[in-house]
Amino acid sequence: MAQFEEVSQKSKLHPKPEGLTLQYGTAGFRTNAKHLDHIMFRMGLLATLRSKKTKSTIGVMVTASHNPEEDNGVKLIDPMGEMVTEVWEGYATQLANAEQDSLLKALKDVIEKEDISMSEPASVYVGKDTRPSSASLSQAVLDGVSSLGGKTHDYGLVTTPQLHYMVCCCNTNGCYGSPTVEGYYQKLSQAFLQLTQNAPNRTDDQKKLLVDGANGIGALKMREMEPFLRSELQVVLSNDGSSGKLNHLCGADYVKVQQKAPQGVCMATGERCCSFDGDADRIVYYYTDSKGRFHLLDGDKIATLISTYLKELLTQAGLNLQIAVVQTAYANGSSTRYLEDVMKVTVCCTKTGVKHLHHAAQEYDIGVYFEANGHGTVLFSKAAQKQILELVKDQNTNDERKRAVKILENTVNLINQTVGDAISDMLVIEAVLAIRGMSVQDWDAIYTDLPNRQLKVTVSDRRVINTTDAERKAVTPEGLQEAIDSLVKKYKNARSFVRPSGTEDVVRVYAEADTQESADNLAHEVSLAVY
Ligand code: 16G
Ligand code: ZN
């Protein structure tokens, strides 16, 4: 068929190494960059089909987030800026693994199954992170799209959440904002500047924030955005990519996993710091106290801060909207207890992976979701946004309600609802701290984390472990859960679970207890039970 002639020709320039199989996992495709050229071309093809099917613009982001610099990866973005559906993840895997001579057949299979009309136009937005391999790999995506006659817009270097934002802006005809990097800076900075007007008289020290850019795209974009913030936030940027290696001894993942400050950040006692990850969709905060102890404020602390703030505003505004916090099994038990018992907020737990949290958060008027690793955002239902907007316009509200609802409106505008966004989350946190007059220490003191430990165990086949109850209980192999239960009983305030990793060939073990020693021992004992 003439229609596929170009695909056939161009695919030869992006040949698949025979026998190589890869899977579209929770974070898309991700592996050493040298194995990915054919994957990128094929994801260009798939995005074009997805665009024809949905009659919308689709995004393709070339990044491997917090992985080492040698790796790369690719993720597809659906019309509203969400992750692509599970069925299409399956197509992605099929297309990726078709040997060279059966690529067209695999492509036609998708077209048939989805009943795609090939005469529909297609539009694909492409973005990439700062890895050395990203330039040629994103070119392979563009080749894939154009070989099927799709239109492309190459955004070049952008953060993952910026590309999600562009896709959403485009498909909502500008209602979400203007689909340019400048439009993104303008939308967020205007909301941020309005919010900080509620916190006059802040000192320069209060406005100062140390940012670890992980030597990645987030650093670059933070520099671009700084002038828009008109010194209301005074960013001291480290690991800006000028000399260090991406994610090496720095970045949100390093800080969260190692529970220590990144290299390259010169932090004084008590100073507020944060780290982005390699594609700037995750953020964690931290500081060191006068005894030199490191304090991490992870996704759980962020969710608590933001949900407490939103709940207070809803009360002040007199709005009856249901707010819920979505967590995973990794959420620290103290955070769950605080939210449920003290804040009286609904908490729900889902499986690990952003799409599960995002999906669950959509069930509420306001769904705050964060993974402990710092990936998260807030979703406002259409009805909730409408109520907020109507109240903003209502002439009959008193001053306190008016102020609260105006703050809510600006908060909605500051949040990137399409996906977790380090820059947007950072600005929300900074605004909340400013408005509530809180220091990072005050924030940290809201509750005390239970000591915890995570371990990895390598087993011959991690798939023998199956879990239920949002990964908190093992159903197979037989006897494992009973063994964990009896180990947990030995410790105070203890909890532990195991789950097969979705991104590495390991089983992950999590344990928490009243002391670090107990958490360490419990994690160790549970990991022995896994063998
Ligand atoms: C992926 C997920 C992340 C999750 C992590 C768990 C997305 C975009 N990313 O990176 O949310 O925390 O996997 O990895 O969904 P694991 O299964 O190896 O523990
Ligand atoms: Zn990331």
C-alpha cells in the first residue's frame, strides 16, 4: 500500500536489533539509550495513530527522568495531558517488539483493532530532556510521525510536565493556557505573584530558596522562569548542568533514596532547599538542623501541607467540596494517621505508579495525590472549579470569603493538573508557606515521620509475588504474608510490605517502625522471608 511506503522506507533507517524485546512499563520505555532508536521511530508512528483515533494532539516526551545519563526513554501523552491508556500501552509494546519485516503488519493490526480512519489528520507534540542522546532520539520520533503524514511541533528542550501542559492547552483550545513555554511561565508566575500579595513584608531570607536542578532540564527552565517571578522567589540554583552530570549524586531521587543532601548544594543550617529530578516532574524539600541532622520533606509532607491549606481555604470560603488525599503503600504511616485522625481528610491508597493515583484523584471534588518520592499534583473537578469561579464573581460574599476564594482561584491556576510538576509544585509550596507564615521547620513539625527502610531483593523470578489491597498484602507465594505478619508483630507501630518492582528486576521491601533500628531489622527480616 502506497500509504505505508514511506514508513517502510524510513523504518530501515531506524532498524530494530533482532531479538531485542522491551516493554512499555509504568514509566514508558526506559533503558540504555543505544537500544532506543527504533523504539522512538515506532512511538512516532503510534502517537500518530493515537492522534488520528482521538482526533486530538498527542505528546511524545523523550526522557529517562531520574535514570543515569546513559539511559533514555519515551512516554506518550494523551489528549488531556494524562498518561496513555493501558490498551495503548499494550500496542506500544507490540509495535516496539515487532521484528523489522513484520512492523507494517503490527501497525495495521492496531489500525484494524482500533478502527482508525487513516484519512484523519494527525498532530504530535514532541519534547526532550537534556541527555546527550535525546537530540537524535527525538529526531527519530519526528521521523516516525512524518512518515505517516502526521504534523509535528518540536518543542525541543522542555520538562515533562511542560509538554503535558502544552498538549492539554492545545486540546482545550487555549482554555488551560497558551501552548508555549512563555505561556506556561506567564500562567504560573501570574498566579504565584497574586498569591504572594497575601503575604506582604516577607524578608529576603524568607523569599530565598536553594534549588538543586539535578543537572537537568529543570535547572534550565528555572533560569528561564526566574525573571517572571520578579524576585518574589529568590532562587539560588545549584547543579544547573554547567559542569556536573545529570542526576549524578544529586536530584530528587538521590536525596529521597539516600536521605541526604545532594552534592553541589551549599546549604547553611536551617535553610530551605529542594531538589528536582532529571525531567522536573518530582520534587522533595529538605534542610539540616542545628545538630547537623538532615530533614527530608517528601511527597507525604507535601500532600499534607497542601491539603491542610486547601481545607482551611474551603472552610473560609464556605465551599462544601470534598477533598481527598491519594497515597500509595509507601506513604509514611504518620502522614496517613495525621490526615485521617487530625485533619479528618479522606485518604485513599492505590498501587504505585502515577496513573493509578491520578485516576483515583479524579473521583473527588479535590484530589491531592503524591507519591512519597515527590511526584504529585492536585486535581480539581470541573464542578469544583465552576463553584470557585462563581464565588469569585459573586458580589455578595464578605471580605474573608472573598479573600479565601480568590486564593483558591489562584492556587488552581498555579497547579499543573495534567501531571506532577516540580516547578509548579515548588511555587505552590512556596506560596502556601508564605501565606501561612510558616518556615520549613514549622512545616516539618506538622507530624513526625516514622523511621523507615527500603530494601531491594534480587530473586530468580519476581513475578511469583502477587499482591492485593493496593500492594499492601502478598497473596502469593503461599505463606509469605503470614510470615510478614508475624515479623511485624514483633515491633511497635510497625508495618511492612513487599512488591515486585515495575521498573527493575527486583522485589522491593518496605518497613517502618517506632525506631530506625527496628525499621532496619524488620526490613532485613522481611527480605529474608522473600527468598
Ligand atoms: C515509575 C513511576 C513512579 C513510580 C515508580 C515505581 C510514573 C510516571 N512513574 O517511575 O510513579 O513511583 O515507577 O518504581 O508512573 P518501582 O515499580 O520500580 O518501584
Ligand atoms: Zn521524573
